[in-house]
Amino acid sequence: MNTSNKLRNRVITAVLTAIIFMMANIPFLGYIPLGVIRATIIHVPVIIGAVLLGPTYGAFLGAMFGMTSLLASTFTPTLTSFIFSPFYRVGDVGGNGFSLIICFVPRILIGVVAYYVYVFVKKHIKGKARESVALMAAGIAGSMTNTLLVMNMVYLFFGKQYAGVNGISIDALYGAIMGIILMNGVPEAIVAAILTTAIAGALKKTKITESV
């Protein structure tokens, strides 16, 4: 990649990073409060960046998403913000090092998974619709990577605490988590698929990035 391409990609990354932080700070846009949890569409710029620029840039943008989650959970918390912030505590329940793992690892992997799913689908699908199908698949894969990893890590690392804060028994916890995945994760994935296909598809037609 030549110097001009590197500069162009860094500029696009900077713009997407600014969008991520803007979305995080506009009420009901990036983080949408739903009782004790928040739904989000901040993963969409991460996915778009990944399919436009590649997995390294996608991973960086995912880390920026994680940073906004850490800041939101620390300074504007909900009852379950200890999941994402080691600096927040509710009574005897508080975050720890696992909070940082949940906060950053799934978000970093959004961009990586989305990129490779996009490349795989585009390689194996023929016809005029292959670009749209690949972008849609990337949107779904990136979004579900975040949802599935976060919620399963919550069960693994904070199961007892999460159940206690939500007033449910530990035996019913995984059923509740599956409910969140279906009620929040699936709609988020559909929205991500639509937005990724529309926005990334339009940007690719402008030739502002190198084609994958």
C-alpha cells in the first residue's frame, strides 16, 4: 500500500472514530437504554470500517467502541454497568479485570470477523448481488459476534452477580440471556445488515478505498 493510500485510510479511520464517539454521546442514538441494559448500533461504523479498510483498522475501531462502552458504564452507569467497567460498583457487586475483557475483546473481534465473513462470502457467491450479500453477511456476523460474546462472557464471568442484580435465579439466568440475545441481538443484527449494505455499498462505489 502506498503512502497516499495509507493516509487516506487513516483519514477514513479518524472520521469513523469520530462518528463512534459522537454516537456514544448523543442520547438514544449510540446507546439506547432498555431498563437495566443498553442496546447499541455503535458496532455499525466498526463493521463498515472493517469491510472498507481491512481487519486491522476494523479491530482498532472495535477498540474505540469498547472505549466508549467503558466510559459510558463508568460515568453514566446502569445497574449492570459493572459488566463493562472495573470502576463501577453496585453495593457488594462491582466490576473487575473481566469487565475489561468483556468491554474490549468482543468489540475488537467485530471488525475482524466482519471483514473475513465479507471476504469469504464475496469469494464464494457469484452474480450481481454478491457485493450486497457479502456486506449483509458482514453486518450480521459483526453484530452477532458482539452480542454472543458479550452475553456469554457475562454468564461465564458475572453470572451470579448479573442474576442477583436482575432479580432472577441462577438456574434461570441462561434462559434470560438467550432472551436478550433474541430480543436485542437479532434486531441489532438486522439493522447492522441494512446499514452496512447501504452505507458501505455506497462508499465502495465512490472508490474512496481499495476494493477487497
